[in-house]
Amino acid sequence: VTLARAKDLVSAAVARGTAVPAFNVITLEHAEAIVSGAESAGVGVLLQISENAIRYHGRFAPLLAACRELASSGSVSVGIHLDHIEASGLARDLIDRAETFGAGSIMVDASTLDYVANVAETSRLAADAHARGLWVEAELGAIGGKDGAKAPSAHAPGARTDPSEAIAFVAATGVDALAVAVGSSHAMTEKSASLDLALLESLAAEVPVPLVLHGSSGISDALLAQAIAAGVRKVNVGTALNVAWTAAVRAYLATETGGVDPRRYLTAARTEAAAVVAHLCDVIAGR
Ligand SMILES: [Zn+2]
């Protein structure tokens, strides 16, 4: 299957009333697990590479090139999305080179800025990205917990996106999709978050672009299905894969105390992560 793009995957989800699963890639094995899980479920997905993952590798080209190869050789539609790109220098480099790496979309994240500065920064980058044919997601109402190891910021999961501000933000910036703060928080290792479904419904009714749910690892399957019924059209998942991943590595190393071959425990991790991907594809794509 040829490389998919977020624009087409999300349009199809809008038409079906479902959502596109978007999974975060940290290592090559994450990308392999995601494509393999999506193939077992028979669901199109996005491989998303965040600024944090790029900073971990120290550069973006090797990982993006690997994702492009995997995405274009899968038996289901797989697209490449650039996630939480904050620094404008990196954002510009990625926008300039997105086509080379088959990335069809970018999330511009200026959500930590105040409203006026968020609008200014997002508009500028969205215009550049649109000039290159990219689909643009942005965030309004900072969704907490993004720093992973650091403590979640004080306003999360209490942050909420205001519907009238969201309408104005989309009109002012011209973005194609909006990540909203409705109760979820990044980096949750337990599925204990609650969502403001009534707010989600009003946002979906009033905001003229598809809504994106971040921090979905903290949300139960049943609640995820309700969020999609309320209007979420792209669901971002990162931590849930890493919970399964790390549990598999820990279990292997606890048993095989003399083992030194990374292929042994990474095979276990990749298999477990692929199973999580396949399951979430079923939940998110509404099958
Ligand atoms: Zn996110």
C-alpha cells in the first residue's frame, strides 16, 4: 500500500463517524510493532514522531526514513505525522523536509503560550506547512503531562478548551484539526482519567474541524468509544505502548537473568506493543 496521509485517513474517519488511531514512535521497534498491530487489525493508522522522540535521537532523518519505509510497505494504510513540534526552528526544518520523509501532517504545539501568542505562532507555521501541502493540527488549552518523567503541570487534567475560543482560534489560524483539553492528560500509566463528554459534544458541534484527543493512554476502552461517539476523529496513543513494552522487557530480564541479547527482550516488547496496537485499533476504528 502506498504511503497514506492524515488528511485522507481523517476524512474517511469523519465520513464513518470513527477515529484514526495515531501511535507514537520512539524506536524502530515501536514503528515495527505499530505497523504489525495495524495489519492484524486491518486498520489504517498514523505513525507519529514527536519533538521529544526527535530530541532523544538527536536528529530526525534516520527515524523518519525508517518510518517512511515501514509505512509504505505495510498491507494497510499507514501515514506519517509529526507530533507536538514546539520549537519554531525545528518546525521549519521539518516542514521543509516533510515531503522527503513522506510525512503528510504536523502538529504545531504552541499551547504553552498565551492565547494571542499561540494564535500568532500557530498561524505562521500553519501557513508555511500549508504551502508545502501539509495537514496541520494545533492545540488549544494545554493538555498536561507532556514532559513524561517530569511532574504533570498543575493545571492538568483540569485544563478545558473553551468552545467560543476554539471557534475563533480555528478561524484565526486556519488549522485543519484541533487538539482539545477535555480531561485527559499525557503520560498516564493507569486508565483512570475521566472526560468531559458534554464539553466534547459542544466542541464537536461548534468547531468546524475534526477534534483530536491526546493523553488517550489514561482512558478506558469504554470511555474512548464514548469520546469517539461524541466527535473525536483522531486519537493519540503513546504511553499505553510503553507500559506494555516495559512490562515485557522487565518480565524477560527478571527470568533470564544471564541474558544479554537485546533481540530477545525487544522481541517480547515489540510483540506486546503490537497486541496493544491491534486492540486499540479495534476500539478506535469502531470495528
Ligand atoms: Zn499529545
